[in-house]
Amino acid sequence: MKQYDLMHGISVRAAFYLTKLCLPYLKQSENPHVLFMVPPINLENKLFMIAHLGYTTSKFGVAMMARGLAAEF
């Protein structure tokens, strides 16, 4: 659980927090962008999920957060 929590804390929580901190600066920019390095959400590759479930769910969390932030702003 400690490694799982660490993975999600680093990937999902940190990306969300840093994006929220940057929002005032992004709103002042003429062409604001936020870039997240995440794979496309592909539920077909089950072998990768089995071997790296904590990593995969954290990256999917970041991908979903990126889509949510894009819709919000």
C-alpha cells in the first residue's frame, strides 16, 4: 500500500496540484498549454495492467484528470 499510495501521490496528486498552482499564469498567457506524459487509455492490453497495476491506474488517473481540466478550462 505504501508504494501504491506513493505512485498515486506522485502521478495524480502532484500533477493536479501543480496545474492548479499554474492556473493564474496560464490564464494570463496568450496560448496556454499543459502537457502530461501519459499513455492513451487502452483497456485492451490486460498484460500490462496485471504486471504494473499501481503504475497503470496512476497514469490513467492523470489522463482522466487532464481531460477533466481541459473540459473545465
